[in-house]
Amino acid sequence: MISLSDHRRRPAPGTTGPPGISTRPAGPTAHEAPPVDPVLAAIGEQVQALFTSRGRTLTDPATAQAFTITMDGVLNLIDGALAQGLIGPAEHAMLMATFEGMRQAPQGL
């Protein structure tokens, strides 16, 4: 039988034990994938559906690379709009976050 009082004294996995000592490894091990943000996963699925409806897939390295290059151009356009005063800092931040999330679509598949 395991005593619950002993369990309560130990830090839970993933929490910090004594000051400065973490009970969880610093990053994912070779056996576990890093966690996928559910919002980015949903964006990836939507973008992938758009591509598959046209007979393409973001799992194809050349297609994924072309998509990433295109999204880099979109991000540059948003930076230009800020620099020219066409959008403000709040709009810039929102658009950059949205399109940067979209740019990550191939990695979420």
C-alpha cells in the first residue's frame, strides 16, 4: 500500500521540487514529441484542406517550402504597412500573430 501522505510531500511530475531543481527534463526526450498548440493544429488542418481541395498537400516538401516562402512575403507586406503608417502597432501585432500561426501550418501536420 502506498501512503498518500508520502505522495503529498513529493513534487508532482512537471513541477519544481526544492528551489532551483526541476523534476521534469528541460525539453522533450527522444521518445516524446513537443506539444502541439491546438490553435496552430486547427490552422494547419484548415490550410491543408485548402491545399488538398486543389490536389496539393503541405506534407510535400516542395509545396510546404513554397507556402512558407509565400507567407514570408505576406509577413514582409504587413511590416511594410506598419512602416508606411497604413496600420498601427495593435493591428500589426494581431496580423503578424495570425499570419505567423498560418505560416507554421506545415509543421503542425
